[in-house]
Amino acid sequence: MLGIQDIVAKSIGSTNPYNMIRATIDGLKHEASPRNVASRRGKKVAEILRKPEAETVEA
């Protein structure tokens, strides 16, 4: 629903399932929109969402 396609995560410290769920929900609550990220970095939204050249070239 959020448009997230690929996520890799590593748990450092506690692996208690309740803490893992709490941390996941906290992270999703604090997710920033591309517009906010671009504004903080002084860039345009297209520059933030553009894929690197290495990923766009097909082998």
C-alpha cells in the first residue's frame, strides 16, 4: 500500500517479537514522503526517485 518494493533489514540487539513489531510500526509512522525528502536535500522529487544508471541498463 505504501509503494515499498524491496526492503532489507537487520535487527541489532533484541529479537523479541514484540519489540520487532513495535520498531516496525514506529518506522512506518516516521516514513517521509518523497516531497519532504527532496525539500530537506534541496533537490527535485524526480532526482530523489530516479534510479541509478547501473540499475537501468539491461545486460
